[in-house]
Amino acid sequence: MPACTLWCGVTRGGGRSAKENFIAAVRCIYRHAENDELIMEMANPARKVRKPRRSPLNRRALSDAALREVNEAAATTGDDPERDSLLRLHSETACRPVGALNLRPRDLDPVQCLAYLREKDGSSRWQPVDNPGTVRGARCVGVEMHTGDDASISPAR
């Protein structure tokens, strides 16, 4: 069994991403060695290694029934406007948790009903929201927790 398979197999997800990253890094090193004329193209063993196939994504949004269940539980467990705003934000924008955590007060436009989401891997987008109250509620959460315009809504870690 190759060393990379042994090392990569210890990760929680089976190591698929770790294998991809490992192979990409080794290929990069050998490509630089080729470019620097330290090895010839035919002597590059990394050219013979196939890239692992990516598995199809298995992430899905909550089903309508599951979302109803979450909202029912929230409705019956007390009055918490901040929680309700965050639930609305997630259900209306389908943002990842990090997108909500990265929100800053200036990322929320209640006039146009938009939220500027900064998510994984540096991706960002303006996302429309159905309810102006969602933007106002998320903005209130951010203003209470942080005073600066550049501060994110989430507490500093």
C-alpha cells in the first residue's frame, strides 16, 4: 500500500481531499523540477500518477419537511428574535454557517433587501432576501455585538 494512502486514510472523510492535495503537491514539485531542468519530462514519475476521481457532492438542502420541523421547534421554544432572524436568514439565502458568521452590518441592505455573503474559499455574493425584516433582524444582531462597521456579526474567536 502506498505511503500516501496510509497517511491520507486517517482523515474523517476517508482522505479523498487529502489524497487530491497530496498528489497535486507532488506533481507541482516535479513540474518545478522539470522547469528547472533537474529532471527530464520522461523521467517524471508524477506524470504517470492519475488524479483521483472526485466523488459527487452529497450535500443537500434541508427538505421542506425538515425545515418546517426546525421552524416549528423554534416557534414553540420561546421568544428569541435573534434566533428567528438567523433562521430566516439561513432559510431565505441558503448560506453556509460561515456566511452568516462573516456578516458585517455594512453587508446588509434593508432598502434593497440584500445580504452580502462572504463564504467558503473566498467566494462572495449579494443574495436577495424575501423579507426586509430578515435584513433588519440580522443587522440588529450585528450592531448589538459589534460597534465597528467592519466587524463581523460573529464574536471574535
